[in-house]
Amino acid sequence: MWPGRDRKGNYAYACARVKAKKSLLLTKDNYPKFLLMDLNEIGRFLGETQYQVEMSSLASRWEGVNLIELGTSRNLARVYSEILGFTKGDLCEMVSGYLARWDAWNIKTILRGKYYGASIDDIKEDLVAAGELSEDDLNKLVSLGSVKEVLEAMKKVGGTQFSEEMIGSVERSGTLAQIEDHLDRAYYEKLVSTINRKTKAGQVFYSYVAREIDAVNVMTLLKCKRESLAADRIAGFFVPGGNEVNQKEFVRLAAMEGMEQLLSELAKLRMYEDIKDSLETFKRTGSLSDVSSALLRYTLKSAGKFSHVYPLSVLPILDYIIRKKVEVDNIRIIARGKESGMDPELIKKLLVI
């Protein structure tokens, strides 16, 4: 499926290229400055950075929050395509596998847009053509009229199969939860199945992916417990491939009698120190947004740590890929917050820095 399966990757060259790209990332002190700017000022600032190509080409047709969102999304897709272009062999294979997550992201974005009646232009602003689905593929899906039509078309466009039960679940439950969980699980199952753990490169790659899957499973447990789902139903949402939260542990945690007992058991995980403050916030508010941000910071820290231990591996590249996505997310959070008149302090709390 991916090129270069039998060829060794160009690790030294690719890591050097990514190191140069990493130097262009915005610094932490840029975000407080953005909070003091209006949308046009943020747009002009971005036009003088690594976002210049996209901001310049779109400025004649778009402005304000729309220009910022579309410009950052297209820049993200371009940067990821460039990385795929200069990686070779098994390194390209691993990066391709990791970036396939954007197919799931884009499909979920299209489905949510169709479900909530968003316009085609609004949906397109959030798409990032960085996976296996091309921009043409995504545009064809966006042009369809309903959630059901998109799911049916996915069988031809993306090869993703949705059972009639899954398609029917949207109308029965009134949510896209089962479809979205299926997309995430299918992505990780495919990714793990393609990692060659007989090689050092594969072992290093898997060591990070397993931590990311653990974080996904912890978030799933918290969501399901908050909704008071039965243990046997929760077990169906398990994503295989993790390290600490394997299937046996996931089923055990799913069987906890209540949220307090689950939170007590989560304290035994290695990630707990990184998420414990957000769990306390969750206890008070019932919102998982802080936990989601904390888990992202945990995986980001893991990628950074691994990239220093293995400087000539896939991990410095994954570290940059994740940090680039976080940067774009932060810019878009600020832009949307300003557009809606949100309090700057609240916007600041939503950022992952």
C-alpha cells in the first residue's frame, strides 16, 4: 500500500529537514500577543510567517476568521505533503500510516457538517487533505446531501465499511458517536497492523503509538462512564494496541461501579500525574475538555521525550507533525474565540501550550 516497504528510510536527511521546519513554529509568547490583536491583525501577522503562501493566495477571496481557518488548514496539508515527499522507504511508510488519521478526521468533519446542516464552504474550511483521501475525494463527499449518502459513498471512495446497524444508529441514537468511534478504532487497528516490530524503527514507532492509544482508551472510558453506559457496551469501544490499557485492563476499568472508583483506578497509570489536575476539574464541572487537552499534552510530551532519546528515527518527525497540528488548533481557537466575543481568559484556558 505504501511505497518503500523493502527500503531503509532516509532518517538523517528527513530529521534534518524537519528540524528546520520546527524552527519556524510559533513561540509560546506569540499567543498572548494574538489575544491583543483583532482578526485582521492576526491574518497579517500570519502572512509574514510560514503561512505566507496560503494567506497571500486566499486574501483576495476571504477575510477575518474564514481566511485564518482556511489558510491554516491548507498550510497544514501542504506541510504534511512536503514531509511525505522527502521521506523514503520504511520511514515514509510509517509517516504515511500515521497521517492516515486525517482521513478519519475529515470524514468525521463532513458527517458532523451534514448532520448539523453546515454549508459546504463551512465544512471545507475544516478539511485537511493530508491522508489517503485526495482533495477531489473529499469534495465529492462534501457535495453529497446527507449523512447516509456520505456513509454509503465511503465504501467506494475510502474503502471504509459501515454496517447497516451503524448507519441506522445515527437515527436511533441521535448522535454520530458509534460512527466516529468506528472510524477511530479502524484507523488505529490498521496503523498497528502495519507496524513491523521486528525492526528497531518499528519498535520505536510502536512505543509512541501505544501511548497514544492508551490515551484514547482512557478518554473513551471517561466519556462512557459519564454517560452511565453498561460495562459490556463500553467494552465494545476498546481500541487494541495500547501498552498500559490492554483489553483485559480496559474491561476491568469498564466494570468499575461508578466514576469515583474509575478515577481512583486511573491513578495507577503512568499518565496520571499529567492528567490528575484535569480530572479534578472534571469532578467539579462534568466537562472533559480539560482532560482532552491534558491527554494531548501527555502525548505531546511523550513524542518530545522519545524524539530526544531517538534523534534519528521517525519520532522527531511525529513530534513535529503533532506540534504543527497543535499550533494550527491554537490559532483557530483564538480566531474563533475572538469572532464569537469570548473572554480572552477563557480562550487562553482552551489553548494547548
